[in-house]
Amino acid sequence: MGLMFIFAANNRIMWSSIFYGIADLFENYLFMPFNLLRAMESWWMSNTVNWMFFVIGVIASIYWMGELKKYSDNGEEDKSISSHSYL
């Protein structure tokens, strides 16, 4: 019984140290660029990641609307009310 308790305690310590190690990796190393951006004085520069995502989203939307217009102009789009067999 005593050996089993020691194994369980060591196993719990091992797992907690793994999760603390993962937390340390993210908080102290992988999120360092975001901490640097947060510490900047300029609002515009500190939101560069948000602006990049916004620009990528706008470009993707423009591309997608162009593709939809191309299919609509070619007459390939089925505009009937029940365009799917399950409707």
C-alpha cells in the first residue's frame, strides 16, 4: 500500500510538472512578441496583428466575391428555389 501511494504521488508530481512546463513555455517564450506589442506606446503599432488579420480577411472576401461573380456571369449557378435534392 505504501509503495502504491508513493507511485501515485510521484505520478501526480510528474504530470503537474509537465503542465507547469507547458505553461512556462507559452507564457515566457512563445507569447513574448505579444508582450512586446502590448508594451508599446502607440495604439496603431500595438494592434499590428489585428490589422494583418483584418487585411487578410478583406482580401479573402474580395477574392471570394470575384469568384461568385464569375460563376454568376457564366450562368453556372443554380438559382432555383429548391436547388438541392433534399429541399
